[in-house]
Amino acid sequence: MNRRYEIPYGRKTIEFTLPDSAPVDLLSPKEAAPAPDPSAEVVRALGSPISGTTGDPGLRRLAEAGAAVAIAVNDKTRPVPHGDLLPPLLNYLREAGFRSEDITFVIATGTHPVMLPEEYPSILPPEIVRGYRIECHDGYDRANLVSRGTTSRGTPAWFNRTYAEADVRIVVGNIEPHQFMGYSGGVKSAAIGLAGVETINTNHARMMDPAARLGTYEGNPARDDVEELGRLLGVHFALNVVLNDHKQIVRAFAGDPVAVMAAGIPLVRDQFELPVHEPFDLMIVSPGGHPKDINLYQAQKALAHASLITREGGSIILAAACPEGSGSASYETWVAGRRSNREVLDDFGTEGFRVGPHKAFQIARDAIRARVILVSDLSDEQVRRFILEPAGSIEEAIARAALPPSSGGRTGIMPYANATIPRLDAG
């Protein structure tokens, strides 16, 4: 007899079966009830902002006639519920004395592809698209970047001009696990999302440090550098939420960006951190569906998280729709000239760190120690160009796994792998 399982895939779910006799662990985040009224939860957070080292976090003290406000919002690769977050924030700003005509939304793409105006309605409420200035950041456009110095770790601080030169700088986003920053949220949406490529390259090179790892915030060199970038930029206010695995708001936090992170991270840990007692022979993982698997660039995070608890020589089946392909032209171009994961690791080490090609390195780092099979909407030819093994279904991938479930090997399933922090017990 077989048991049926279901995992997110794009905007739907896909099913597969495993033998009843196979030991299977389902590694899902802890069930977290959504806020009964998400907009009311955001209003509550805005009404009692958290203070930090900068003192009063409220925006009213910053309101002046004609003061320019810039709000950093995440792009289409992040599941931020802007429809619940932005209307209460705008009401808060209006009540504080800011004028609608002085507010600009800046879409934080980092080095992701620039979003076109016709795409804005996919991430922003229609009344905002109609009634406010919106700008999409381009991290490669040096003419629209300004310098704010250099961090103590040597990262040049280049930022979006519109955002950096505003009188009031706000970030909106969510706090969730991040494979080498520890956690997203706080100043990161602006300090990285609105930074120049030189800044991002230098900061992200710190992912090579063993201390830059999933679920580690304090003492993480990549995240510490981000916090310093945020101080150089001068981010005044953060509105962040913690979501459950259904992308629903559980709790909202507003105020000083560092204080917001300190308040939100314990909730994320409680919800998404899971103990694992021994490595698995086979991992079947989904990034969590759209937009976590919008492209391979984003879906790779699920592979990284699964690799932490997969034994050497085991297999990882990654189910990710990837409707927008690789998600990075520079990654696609760079990896096209390589024929093996060993070649990727060798060449990347020789050439030095670059955002884009770093995605090939991250994939190769895990694929060289475990067999990686990709189930996606990409063609087999595309998948092989990325030095990955394609499969038409999870069942087909299972049949080809290094140690199939029928052999008695341990199988793990992570349906929301991008947001799951698996902790392998030391004992």
C-alpha cells in the first residue's frame, strides 16, 4: 500500500505517493493561527511602535511640510502581503502630517530583474498604483546611486538615489529565515534591496564565512554588515510581519528596524525551527509554492536548507515550478560554459565572488555531495544547462533516487523548505 502526500508547486499543489512501509518524516512549520483581522493587526503595530537605540520610533516627529517620504517594498519574489500592510501605513502617515504627493514607493529588486510598470499591480494594491509615484530600483544603474561611505568591513555603501535622498526612509517586508543572512527583514529590504551591485557583491561574498548561516542573526558577518549598511543609509522605520506557511499574517511589528528584528525573530524561530535527529537518505522538498519557486534563483534556497539534513551521497528531489526560468541572466550565462559541478566550484573559487554566478556555486556546493533531481516546468534541456538532473514527476524522481524509499532508507518531506530551519542534533 502507498500513502499519498501533497506539496506546494507554483500556484497549485502536486501529489505523490510513498510506500506505507517507508519511514517518512514530514518537516512542516508549526501551525500558527493567522491574525483574525490582518489589517487590524497592522494598525495595532503602527499604533504602538517599538523603540530602539534611536529613541522614539514614531514618524510624527519627522513630519514637516513637504517632507519627502520613500517606502521600500519587496519585489515579486517575496510573498509580502502589501494589500494588508500599505493602506494602514499610508493612513498612519497621513495622520502624522505627511502628504500623499510627497510619498514614493521604491521597489527593492537588489540585482533581480527590474519590474516593468505593467507588473506593479501584481504586488501593489490598485489604489497605490493609481495614486502614488512608484519607482523600480536598478542596482546596475550607477547614475541613480549615491554613496553613503563604507562599512567597517569594507563594503561600499551605494544606494538608490530617490530613497537615500528622501527625508523619511521606511522599509516594509516580512521576517523569515534566510540561508546565509540568518533572517530577512528589518533594514535588509533597503540596505540590500535598494543597493548597488558593488555593494551587494561585497556583502554577499560574506556568505562564504561559516558563521553566515541559516537561522543565525547575531554574530553573522553578512547580517552584521547589512545592519551597518542600514545605519549608513539611515532607515527610520520598519513595518514587518511574520507569516505562517499559508502566507497569512500572524503578527505585525513596527518601529525601530533593529528593535523590530529583536521582537520578531523569536516568533519566527518558534514557528519555523525544527529539530532533526539524524540525516535523511532522501529529501523531497518544495520552496513553498509561488513566489518562492518563481524561478530557480529563488528555489535554490530550498535545496540549501534540505542539504543541511541530507546525508553524503543521498538524494534531494526539488519540486519548483520556475515559470520565470533561472531568474538571473548573469547566472544563466556563467553556468552555460560549465559542464560539471566540480568545474563550477573550481572556476568560482578562481574568479572570485560575483552575484549571479554565486547561484551556480550555491547549487553546485550541495549537488556535489548529494544527487539533486529537479521537477519543474523547465525543459529538460534547460535543466541540464544548469547542471541539474531533470524529472517529469516526483514519482519518476523517486524511482531514480540513490536510495529509494522501498529500500528502507529514511525519507524527509519539507513542503515549505525556504522558510524551514532544520536543526541537526549534535548527538
